[in-house]
Amino acid sequence: MKKPSILIVEDEALIAANLFQILSSLGYTVQKQVETGEDAILAVKTQKPDLVLMDIELIGAMNGIEVAEKIRSIADIPIVYLTAYTDDLRLKQAQLTEPYGYIVKPANNRELHATIGMALYKHALDLQLRASEERYRAIYEKSPIAIELYDITGALVHVNPACLKLFGIGDIQAIHNISLFADPNINNEDEEKLLKGETVHYEGPFDFEKGKILSLYPTSREGTIWLDVLITPLGESVDSITGFLVQIQDITGRRQAEESLSQANKKLSLLSGITRHDINNKLTVMKGCLTLLKNEQPSLVINEYFLKVITAAQRISAIILFTKQYEEIGVKAPTWQDCRKLVDTAAKQVQIGQVMVKNDFPAGAEVFADPLIVRVCYNLIDNAVRYGGKITTILFTVENRDGYEVIVCEDDGDGIVEDEKEIIFERGFGKNTGLGLFLIREILAITGMTIQETGEPGKGARFEITVPNGNWRFKSL
């Protein structure tokens, strides 16, 4: 490791020689001593020491304080003053040059070593801090995200260039009177949250024309844009909040794309709805005619063909119904769903006969899922009743496994053979439409849930739905 180098600026030869001896014995590299300010400045330029030990009273045109000021303008080097004077006036003059230490002659080994060591350490920290500040300054200045800084009272402190560009502002002084808490999007509840150290996020339109009418500030922008705004309190705790960081992004393009996509989906839904309606009408006519023909031709062979055609027509109807259900997946945003209500609602919609549906979900349990999650419960109950054979009971419950909540639907029916435990979720597999379990997996996947069948053949089916962290909660009653 390189030894720190020290430049001694001292016009008294004996003192300089003593300092040289002490510093050398302490392990420092000591450069040739200089006596005048001019020589000190030259030595800093050519020898680039790590620290300057500066006598305040020097021979020549400049004293040590003046020399230190000039050195500060050409190099980032810590300076420690060395002097026999301790008057207040001299100390105040020296402080203006921001020295890293002040040693009163005669200096002893311990004081010299401690002061210089601390000065080098503090200077290294200052360099790291300045480098960090420069990095964050570069991020702040060059960020494409508009950034606003406010003090604890909500008064604007500063904005970055991206913010000026976003709002069409030419001079930052034009917005010096802007207040965070005067923003109509920040209500009293939001202000309380911010002052408690909580973040606030919102999206909304920003009308430049309205801003001009209200004379908020001069702007070159026109029309309306959509903004995504995130407000973060600055401070390690509620008691130490010093201000607020506001990050703003223009999401107008995204909103326009979402609106265009929504319009396209509406048109596609309308088209597919009309198509399904027309096909179903034709199928109804066809099935009616087939039934009439069957009654007119009481031949066993012909009746067999009629049955096949009618079955095919019914399957076509089922597939058309599936396209309607599948079209609705992901259309509406996921929401928190009450698990007990989901099972109770689904059980009422299925003809369960003598089968008992046992709902063991705890009160207040909610899962974050697509609104069609009720269809998952319906299909699980319907499948169990249709194909469970000896089934008498269907149980819904939840288990915690390795930190994840697992929703369980199990019955005491015939179960599912080992070879079919995975392929039952594939489209087209099954005894009816082959779409029920496929639909279940697609609905669950919207919010990252997965499903598998883990039951023992002959003892009943068991479907396990794993819920991602954060998608399960208990709502206080």
C-alpha cells in the first residue's frame, strides 16, 4: 500500500527538520520542505502531495492562509495548519479556507499523527461523498423522468430538466411559488399519509389550457396529457422527514394504446357475440329439425345416426359457450374475492343432488384473482359431481405450505388415475367438452396461481391451487 505523501510548508529550518523526522518515523513519505507560498504552490502542482502541512506565518508576499486559498483553487488536497498563534481573528481567517486540522506549535508526535491521520481519513470520505453526489446529480439531471423536490412544508425546492421539458417551462423561477399540498390531486388523506412517511401514487389528466386560465405558470405546452405521479417522503423515519420526492412520467401514449386496445376488444367482442348468436340460432333450428325427422323415421339404424348428429350439434353449442367464457378471461382487472362467497355462489349454480359441499374457508379469507374465479369453483364442483362416481362430499379449505397459501378442493369419489393427472388440464381432454379444467388453469394463471391434482386414485380427487405471496389476505370483519 502506498504511503501518504506530505508537503511541509515551513520557513523555520529547525522546525521543518523536526517535522520531517517525526513524520518519517510515523511512516509517511515526506517531500522536500518549502519556505514560501510561491514554492508551495509550485510543489503542489509538480509533486502532488496527499496532504499539506502549512505554517500560517511565512516569509514572502503571501501568508499560509492566502497560499491555502490558492492551493484550493488548483488541487483537491487536505491542508492542516501549523502555527504558534491562536487568536480568534487568525482562526476565523483560517476557517474560511476549510482546513482539515489546526496544530499549535510545538507539535508532539501523538497530536501530529492523530491530526494528520484524521485529516487523510476525512478527506477520503469527502472524496467518496462528492463522487456519490456527482453520480446522483448526474442521475437527477439526465433522468428522463420528471423529478420535483419539495421541503417539509410542501414548498418547491428544485426540479430537474426533464420536469421543465415535460411542463413546457422555460425558467425555473416561474414555478418558485408552487406548493405540493396545493395540488388538487392531493387530498387531506394523501397529505396525512405523506406526513406519516407513506408514499402516494396516482394517475390522472393534466390540462395545460386550464393551467393557463388559472395563471399557474407560463408554458409552451397545449392540450391534455396523462401523468403517472409517485410521491415519496424523504427521511429514515416519520420524525426525520425532510421533504418529498415527486417522480412524474408522461403516460399519454400508454393511455391512448390502452384506449385503442379497449375499443378493439369491444369490436371483437361484438363481432364474436353476433357470430355466436347466429350460429346458436342455426343450431337450434337444426336440432329441432333433427328431432322431427327422428320421430318420422323410427328405424334403429337411422336413429343412431340422428343421435350422433344431435350429439355433435350439442358439442358445437358447448364449444361456442366456451369461447364466450374464454373471451371474458382477463378483460376485467383482478380484485380481492371473498373465498367463502365464491364457493357458496358456485355451489348454488350446480345441480349437486345428494352431494354435500363443505365450505371450510375461514371467515374473511380473500384471494386476489380474476373475477371469473367463481367459474373455477363452479367447474371443480361440476366435474366432481359428474365424474366422481361414488362421491358424497366435496371439501374446500386452505393450507399454509412453505410460506404459501394452498387452496384445496377434494372429494371422496373415484379419483383420477395417475396417467391423467396432468393431461386433464389440456384443452380437449375429457368426457364432455374437454374445456372445463383447461379454462380453470387459464383463469388462475391471470394472477400467477397454479393448479395440480394430487389425489389418490380410488379415494377421491384433490386439486391444489397455489397462491403467490401477496395474493392472499384476511379482511377484518
